[in-house]
Amino acid sequence: MVSSATAAGTPSPGAGPAGAPGPGMMGPAAQGRGPTRLTYHNIFSIGLYILVVLVLAAMLWSFLASRRVDWLVEGRYVDLTPERYQPGTVTHFAFDEWRPPRPMGFFLLAGQDGTFLAVADRPFGCVLTWQPMADQLLDPCRGMAFPRERLLSDPPPGLKLLPVLGDETRIRVDLKDLLDP
């Protein structure tokens, strides 16, 4: 048996009470373990952990930030800037990104003379599609086509037109008929 006491009966330096290891010695549980080393596996695990935390934080931020409706004004209007919509263009606005999502939207048609027309995108229960090569709106359920120039000059009956107000600085589309059918 190895004793930590010297011949004179005094404990050896570094020994604790009753032969326990002192501050400068390692106990049986710590023997054989050196300092923590950074291996490729450890670095990969840390990187993966950081990546997961960042992705979760981005998803949370996206969820919290998407709860607002940026372009709905006074609960019923959409305000747009005329310079963004060049004459002869057609732009679709879908309300799927609203909270809560709404299955509706409208097409904004810009005339060559600076006039604008807003058409609901589901006038017959089926979503209209814009065909740029044919320059027309198409109702795929009924097989009806609505050329852009005809829509601007003489809209056919049955299409749901939305009031468009505006001046040189702003286009205001009134969504009251879409939001409160």
C-alpha cells in the first residue's frame, strides 16, 4: 500500500486530507483526459449548431415581420406609385401573402394615355391569367379572352372592376368590393 505520509508522519506536498488528491494532482476520474482538443468533428458540430440557431432565428423573424400588411391603407385602399407602372403594362397583385391569407387579388392595367384600370382576378370564381404574348387576360374556366386594349376602352360586362382614383403622384385602388363582397 502506498501512503501519502512521509517517514516523519507528515503528508507529502500536494496530498489532500485522507490521501485525496490535492489541487495539483488529478483524481481517478480525470486521469487519462487531456485538455479538450478541437478536432474536425468538434468544429463541424459547433458550426452545425450555429447554423441551426441562425436558421431558427431567421424563421422567427420572418414570421413576426410578415404579420403586417404594408400596402393596405385605411383598411380598404392600395396606394401605388404611377412611375412604377409604365404605359401598356399589366401587373397582378395577389393577396395570398396577407395575414390571414385571402384568396383574391387584382390586375392593374396601365393604358397608353396614362389611365389605369383595376380588374378583380376572380370575377367568375376562377383565377384570370395574364397572357403577355397575346396581350390579354384569359378566363381558363370559361375559355374567354379579354384583350388589354378592349378592357381599357370598353370593359365587358361581368368583369368586376375596382374604382381607381389618383393623380400624378399616386394611384389609389379601392378594394371595398373585394374585401366586403
